[in-house]
Amino acid sequence: MPDTMNMLSTFLLADNQDITCAGLHSYLADLFHTVRIQRITDKKALTLALAEAAGEAVVVLDYTLFDLNGADELLIIARRFPDAHWLLFSNELSEDFVRRLSGEPNISMALKENTGEEIRSALLCSARGERFLCHQLTNLLLSRSARSEPASPLTATEKDILRLIARGKTVKEIAAERVSSIHTIVTHKKNIFRKLQVNNVYEATKYALRAGLMEMSDYYI
């Protein structure tokens, strides 16, 4: 086990997926002699837990499924607790989001599909207050750094869900097709509408058509 001196020993798991939290518990138990782990379910509980820890904690956050209203709100909370370190740990993070937050000194980023070795490294770096960016996201930034066209604000998963929404699928139908929970699809739908700044399915569908995410022949009124 690594030397735990000068490490943050409180981990706040802001993730609504039971399997992820169970896996994180296992990693943390293997990595550290003593660690305090607290499951967080919403934004209010998160701020209360950070206040209780005087900000000295690592927040492992699934940003794509948590009730935060965009990167700005995340940064406001992060700057309110400057002694905390954030590990954004999600299935997907959009390129725009990664580019915006990759320079923040107290924010690390990893993907749930990363290898166990990378996830352990992300947790260790976060406990030390060091920035970490997984290889996949690093390569994303490097490979597209010279690209001139603006990146889509949506992740690949959100684009797929938008296509299904635009084709008239209900949330229940999308959940069944993607073998996912209704809660997860509802959260993705809210994030899509927020990112695109649209208020209804009709406006979202217009975006999908303009962005080339679907053909006009796929669109039925």
C-alpha cells in the first residue's frame, strides 16, 4: 500500500450506479490502510459532506448522471471548496467539457471503461491532490487539438439517444432498446436538452437533422 501521509483520506462517491460504487469501495480498500467512504446521492448532500470534511476530500463524481446544471455549477462548488480534489469518473465526457476542465488544477478525469491500473492511478493521484487525465482523454485532446470546426456538445451516447428521441421513441422504449434504466435515459434526455438549449422534442429533432445525426427519411411526424 502507498504511504498515506499527506493524502486525502475521505472519499465522497457521487455516483448513482451501485456496481460502480461497489467497485470503487474495493479499489480504495486495496489502495489505502484507512479510508473514509461516503455515498452521495445529490448536490445538496454533496455540499453538506464537503462542508463537514472542511473541503478535505476526494469527490469521485459521475458528472453525466449527477444533478449538476452544467460545468459552471461544478466549478462554483469546486472553487467553494478549494482543498477538495475532484475525480470526474463517467462512461463518457464530451470533448468540449474535457477541454474546458482539463486545465483546472484540482480536477482529474477518467472513464469507467479504463483499465484497473488506470483507475487505481486516478484514485492515488486524486488522494495526493495531483491532476490525472486518463490516456483515452489525453489522446482525444492531442488528436483533435488542430481541428477547426466546433465540437458537438453531446457525447456519443447522448447522440444515439437523441436519434431515438427524434424518431419518436419513448423513454421506456429507449431504455428497453439500450438495456438501461428509465432513470438513466431520463437523465440523459435532460442533459441533452440542457446542452442544446432546447425545450421540447421538436426542437431537439431539428438540431438532430441540422447536425446530420439522422436523415430526413428517418423523421416521421
